[in-house]
Amino acid sequence: MAPSPTSAASPALPEPSIKDERIQLVDAHNRPCGSASRKLMRRFHFWHRATYVFVRNGRGELCVQRRTLTKEVFPGYHDLATGGVVGAGEAEHVAARRELAEELGIEGVRLTPCFTFRYADGGNFIHGSVFVADYDGPLVLQPDEVADASWLTVSAALALQDATPDSRVALERMLAQGWLASHED
């Protein structure tokens, strides 16, 4: 049986840690329509914005994170991109930089905007903004959210059975649109 996407459905997992922060809500067409606490956004499955930053090293490998078991959505899964929800009134590129610094300790790198996409599945309703960043330095992991990180080829990342589905969709689109190469040809 596959792991549950939320810890509420799996009593073996620790209680999720939900940050007390305001999230930018949007409608199905990505137009701002207010804000809500993260807890309410999750509970009522509101449309919201999120960022996805694919961090690539000089060998073309991606930084893939293992989510902590206290994440409220997809605990213990692999995240193929760094990122998260956009705060109320926050611009997507600002949120992407914030998440990159918080989760991996990466600051001062160039973020290249790639595309936006809609993701609606499993109670998650997201307008995602996708970026790519090149980085070969050390990583400083945020212990509350990132259990581990490793550098994987694009093909190896896509082969992970327990990757978060939204980051998988974003990575598949990155490949299809030519933003990333598999480097295995």
C-alpha cells in the first residue's frame, strides 16, 4: 500500500507541524482573492500559489530533498524542487528566494523564471511558479522541513516512486520545455 499524502490518514506518523502564517489565496484563474491561515487553506483546499526552484549543479544534477515526517502534506516524500507556498501579499520570486534560503541555505544565486502551471489533485489546488538556479556550494538544511538532501540525475529523480506529485509534474514539464536536460544521452 502506498504512503498516504497527509499524515492525518496515517497514525504511525508524528503530528504534522503547520506554520502559523497567512497564505495568498487565488481563484482558479490565479487572481488574488484574499488570504487565509495555512491551516484553513489546507482544511478547505483553497487555491493558492506555490514556488518550485529546481537547483542544478555543474554536473546537471538536481538537489532532491527528503521531507520531514512532520510536514503536513506528503510527509517523508522526496521533493524534486525547493519551494513552498507564497505568503499573503508576497511576490512569487520573493517567495522562491525565501524558500531557497530557508530550506537549503542558498542565497545570492540567480533565479531564472521558467513557467507557471496549475496543479489540482488530491485536495491540493496550486498555481505554481517554476524557477531554475545553478549552485555548487554547500547546503544548510532546515531541520524542521528537510530531513536530507542529495544530488541526483534528472532521470534518477523522476524514477523516485515517492516523489511529491506536484514537483514531479513540474519536473516533467521542465524537461518537455527544454529547461533541463537529462545528461544521460
